[in-house]
Amino acid sequence: MDNLTTTIIERGDLAHLALFLWASGSSALLVWSLREMAKVNQHFNDFVREIAALNRLFRKED
């Protein structure tokens, strides 16, 4: 077992360790979800740009 974990368990600060692990996991999940949302937003932006290009192409032919 890691020295830090052993020290925390011996001192009875298991609740602090659990809180730290929960906060770390929550933060990592938040960062991951923000990255995914940024990717989705970029894909949607590309889609809208392509639709606008098609609209310009069809308007020029009329």
C-alpha cells in the first residue's frame, strides 16, 4: 500500500481520503465532459458551415 494511504488510514482520516477521491473523480469527469462538448460543438459548427455553403451554391444558380 502507498505510504500516503497508510498514513491516512492510521490517522483515521479515511473520510478525507474518500472525499479527495470523490472530488478528483468529479473534476476529471467534468474536464472530460467539457472536452466532449467542445468536440460536438465543433462538429455542429462544421455542419452549419456546410449547409450555408450549399445554400450559397443553390442561390447562385437561380
